[in-house]
Amino acid sequence: MSKPPLHPALSPLAELVGTFEGPGTGHYPTIDPFEYRERVTFGHVGKPVLAYEQATWDPVSEAPMHAERGYLRPAGDGLVEFMIAHVFGITELLEGDHDRADDGRDRLRLTTTSLGIAGTAKPVRHVRRELRFDAERLDYDVWMAYREVPETHHLAADLRRVA
Amino acid sequence: MSKPPLHPALSPLAELVGTFEGPGTGHYPTIDPFEYRERVTFGHVGKPVLAYEQATWDPVSEAPMHAERGYLRPAGDGLVEFMIAHVFGITELLEGDHDRADDGRDRLRLTTTSLGIAGTAKPVRHVRRELRFDAERLDYDVWMAYREVPETHHLAADLRRVA
């Protein structure tokens, strides 16, 4: 299939289209700190939504770790919606806004408005994500509330464009 | 990357691995009936979860219509969990069981245990899905409750293996 042009509604997110890769770190009061490598791809088929695909793997053994996938879409007036399915039995709906950080880079600030927790999944209560991006770089932070732990920083990664 | 072996936990779902394509039809009290073509792919990376990717398009113009993606995983004792993100601002968590239909084919019967509805999305209240499959065929039905409409049949498709 020939590549369709980017939908005009996606132009504020155009720099996300492609693939980014790099290192990340995780920590949380209930677990040991860990490191990972991550690849993130945002694609499109000409509609006003970006398809999102993410995978992480062990930096040493290269064994697959986490994966999540879904869609990111502009919702008008600088608002964005991020629909994510996780391998470990969770669906995550985040809503928030798109603005510029103090350093002039684009920023998405999102919080969960819905979390689906399957019977075998861990009882995450709340997630907050911040993504910053330009044409060559995508970095993010994730905060999480889990069981009795209030919202606490959990993940940070700094990815560079590879495609 | 070389293809890892299928995780033993996925052996009951092994016939889903690959790509299926075929026609579908949709109807609902609030909309005009419609037809579509659909492609579904289930993949894996050696972990006990299937990655799910789906897209539909207009049978005549070939313009993209719907898309959804997520993960399907066995949850023990014949239970399954299906985590889905939709392009149109919805996350869908379904849980149910895996058994055999009267005709001997494998069957997954799933109902939503959580639905995330973004601010711009349509207020779906409930979804029920039944998927039937063997090595060459994947067909399904979807029922939906939406606004004041109680659970009503919405989608049916009959796909054949293409890869």
C-alpha cells in the first residue's frame, strides 16, 4: 500500500510519526529498580489517529519484558486521548493536553480517566504520563498509584529516532 | 530477530497465530447497515500472550474504516482476558472462557468487565464477543449495548487464514 498523507488533525503530532529507541529505568517502592531498552513506533493510515506500539527488553539478555499498544488521537482544543492495552491484563485510557514545556519542546500531559484491571492483573489505581518530543527525541515519565502506594514516579526513558 | 517458540501456555490458542482476512457486516438500531473487509493478525514474541491487530476497510473504496489492537491471554482454568484499544477513544477489557462449540470448533466467549470511554467517544455500555476458530478459519459475532439500546447484535465476520 502506498503511504497516505498525514491527516491535517495530526499535524501537531507529526514529529511523533516514526520509531524511537533508547534506554529506560524503572523503580517503585514495591519492587527492585530495573533497567530496560525500549522501542516505540507511531504510525498512521491517513485517519486522524496515531497507532502506537511499544516493546521493552532486557538490556543484557535482550529477553522481551513489557509491551503495550494502542492509539493516540487529538480530541480538539489541544486535548489528546491515549488508548492503551497492556500485555499484563490492563487497559488504560488517558486524557490530557498538548502544550510546550519550558524548553520549547512539545509536551503531552495525561492522566488515566479509566483503568480496566483483569482478574489476574495487578490493582493499579491511577497512572499519569508525561511525554516530551521533537523530531529526533522522545522522552517520558510515568507515575503510578498502586495498592496502598500513592502516586509515585515509576518509569523514565529517553529515546532517539531510529526510523 | 529469529522467531521464538510458542509459549506452552498459548498452545490452546496456537491456531490463532497468523493472519485472517474476509468479509464482515454491521448493523445496529441507531445506524444504517454496512459491509466491510477485515484483516486480523495474532502474533507473539515467546511470552504467554498473543498480540492482536485488526483493521477494516470499505469493500468498494478500500478506505480504512475501524481499527483496534491489543492482547489476548490465557488466564488459567480455561479463562481468557482480551485487552483492546480502539481508534475511536475506547478501551475495552473483556474476560470469559475458552471452550468448544457444538460443531467441535474452538470458541471464546467474552464480555466486557471494563470499558473506558474518552470525552469524544460514544457511550458504549457493554460489549459481548464470541470468536470461533480452527487452523483455517476465524469467525466472530459482537453484541453491544449503547445508550438506551439493550444488548443487540452488531457485527459478524467470517475470515480465512491468509498467512
